[in-house]
Amino acid sequence: MNDSAHGIPDTNMKLDEEGGPHKHPDQVLDQPDYVNKGEWYHIGFHMTAAVASVPTLGLPYAVALLGWPGGMIALVAGGLVTMFTCILIAGLLEFGGRRHLRYRNLAQAVIGPRLGWWAVAPFQFAVCIGCVIANHVVAGQAMKAVDVAIRGTTDVTLTEYIIVFGCANLLLSQCPHFHAIRYINAVATVCTISFSIIAVCMSIYNGTTADAPRDYTPEGDPVSKMFNAFNGLGIMAFAYGISVLPEIGATAKAPAERTLKRGIAMGYVIILTAYLFVSVTGFWAFGTDVSSIVLGSLQGPNWVIILAWMFAAVQLFGTTMVYCQPLFESYDCQFGNILAPVWCFRNTMVRLVCRTLFIVVACFIACLLPFFGDIMGFIGAVGFTPLDFILPQFLWIAAYNPKGPKKWFALIVAFAYTIVGIMAAIGAIRSIINNAVTYHIFANL
């Protein structure tokens, strides 16, 4: 299958001296029809849906594990660093004079076909598969929380709610490409803003009406505090993860770099505003007693809490579809014809069969392992950290060979987050070990 349309150099193409592809003057490069279609605000929708998902509501808990100073430093630093690395990726989107439509193909153009593929593909696919499975679990829990809040109790199991979410994803998965899910992600963006506003307002209400004093000192002995801090760093890294930025940039209208950067700016305005307000108000209101999802700590009008859980559940459709796209696109390239009309018989059948099988398998694993969120913490530490905090700097350096302070700043950031990734992985492994006694398959959590 000729994959040159998605950024892999073909047999008629040489690599230039910097490792990027050099196109012959007489070569015409065809591209899939979704390329060059997305406006900057579509990019912003994709960015927000990919990053500011339900983990937003877990950030007060992450701050509780780190304490006020550590939590705020990690929160702000994570946002600034990932915004910086996103801008670096945007600057590489058309490296070598052509649009790179996949993260792994961008890396292949910069550092070579073999090394570029192995530097991205295993981590990206692991993160995407893990996120899709974890989203099914979290969405099932959110739907169950709505049911319990309305009726007081429910006979419907978590497994059944996960299946309901999976069935809806079977339909959404037939959207043919990234640009086609822009309206889903627009709704997801509205949902993120909505549940964040509810979380902030209700946290302020709870904090101002609470009688009992709140403790803001991380709990446990020194060793427990250290490992809890590692876990908190992992939650922060997971919250800022966006390992599909080149795939998002593939849809950007020309000039692609400018369009992508404007979308990144829009996305980060929403992301950082939501993260800071939810984190500060949630931890201030409940201290170290805050729930792992702040909605679980809120007290107030029942309908408001129900609405927040509903927004959270709906938002997860957008996030799930975002992280499905690299996998779906891989199936389309392998078995379909990405240069043919998306609704031709062959491409339609490939989508129907391959995407249905993937969603069914992901849904089954989510039902089988409803504690997958703990495992996802480890996947996030070893997947999101290299893709979002480390690799962009090395690609930028390899592509443009910068000198002086810029180069050293990029290297220092990459080194610092290598340490953070290691600590987050250690914290995630410890959490899995400590919670392993409570794990059982098909649990009704």
C-alpha cells in the first residue's frame, strides 16, 4: 500500500540532508480529501476535546497529593511546557516542504524512517488504545452516577452502562476522518466548559458554607507522601496529554502552521482556564478530603450535580473519537484506499468492519477490567510523557539544529520531564500494587 500521501517517503522520493523528504519537481502529491479543510476554531475544538476531558475534574485530587506549592507549580509548568511543545510540532508540520499528516510520519521525515516509526508508533498506539478503553470505563461510571443521583439507587450495572456508551461509539466511529468529527468535538468543548463552570461554582459554594476546617497538608508518612506526589505528577502529565497533534494539524487550512498555532492558542485558553479554576477551587473547598473526581465531593442541588455528570459523559464521546483516529486511519491505509472517495464501497466496508471490531474489543476490555483507570496511569506516564514532553524538542533540534539558549532550554525541559515521567511511572505502579486486592473482573464499581 502506497502510504506517501500521509507523509511516508515513497520510492520516488529522496531524503534531504536534514532527513526530510525531498520531492522531485515533476512529482504530484495527492492527499486525502480531508486535508486542508479545517478552520482554526475546528483545531481548537479538537485540542480541547483531546486534552480537557473528565481528568479535568481529577486535578484537585492531584493538587491534594502534591500540596499547594507543588500542585500549582506542576499544573502551570505542565501547561506551559505542552503549549511550547505543541508550537514546536506546529513548526515541523510542513518540514521538508510537504504536509505530514501523522505524528510518526513527521518523525520519520526528521530522524529517518525506522527510528521515526519506533519513536512514535508504539507509544501513540498504546496511549490511544488505553484512552479509548479508559474512556468507556469513566463514561460508564458517569452514566451510572447520573442514574444513582436521580433514583437514589440503581439495578443497572456498570457493565451495562459501558455497553450503552460503546453502542453509541459504534455509530460515531463511522465518521470517515478527523475533520468529520469537528461538530462532535464542538459539543465536547461546550461540555468541558459547562462541567468546569459547575465544578468551580459548586466548589466555591461548598467552601464558603462549610463549617469544618480543611486540611491542606498531604497525608501519610514521608514515604507515602513521596509516592503520592509521584502519582500526582502522573495525573498532571496525563491531563495535558495530546499525542495526536499532527493528526489534528493534517486538517488545518493553509497556511497550516498559522492555522494550527491559532487553534492551539484557542485550545490552551480554554484548557488552562478550566484547569486552574477547577484545581484551585476544588482543593480550596475540600482540602485533602477531595474525591478523585471532584464531583463526588460536591454538595448542593441534586439537579446541578446530575447536569455536571451528564456533561462529563457526553464530553467523553469527543475524546474517545479523537483518540480513535490514529488507529482508524491506520486501518484505512492498510485495507482501504485513502485517495478514493470516503464513501466508496471499499472504504465504507473497511470502516464498518475494522472500526466496529475495534470498538467492540475496547468495550469488552472496559467491561472486563473496570479498574483500567489505574493501569491507564502507567500507560500515560510511559506514553504521554515521551510523546508530549520529550520527543518534540529532539525533533525540533534534529530538524533545525538551533544554537545557544533555545537549544539548551529545550534539552533542560526534555530532561526534567524524563525524570517526571519516571517518577510518575513509579507512582502508578505502586498504586496498581496497592489497589490490586480490590480488582476483580466485571466489577460493578
